[in-house]
Amino acid sequence: MSKMRLSRLRQMIFGFYMSGIMSLLMSGVITFINTGIDGEFHYRWGPAFLVAWAVAFPLVTFIAPLAGKMTEFTMRRFD
């Protein structure tokens, strides 16, 4: 596999994991804040997580390169 394809694959896998972890944590926190924890918590958290991940994965995939460029721009100011 070419270096370009491996780089793109790496970016997609990173986006998959990052968006999944962040969606899981953020949807859990927000569900807890809005509704508290009770016996039905996981029934509310599960669908919230799935919606959050469906939105987050494409966003992370497309925004990560922009965030990387912005980071490089900012760090150049410290040189």
C-alpha cells in the first residue's frame, strides 16, 4: 500500500477512535447532567451516543487536518 493511502487510512482510523471515545464520554456526561442516573440511564445514553458518533465521525475526519494546520501555524509563532 502506498504511503499516501496508509496516511489516509491512518487518518480515518484515528477519526473513528477519537470520535467514538469523545462521543461516548460527552453523550454520557450530557445525558447525566440533563436526566441524572437511574435505572433507565443506559437506554437514554445509548441512542444519544449513536447520534453523537454519527455526527462526530465525519466532522473529526474533515476537521482534524484543519486543526493540524492551525496547530502548526500557532506553533510557528513560538519559533
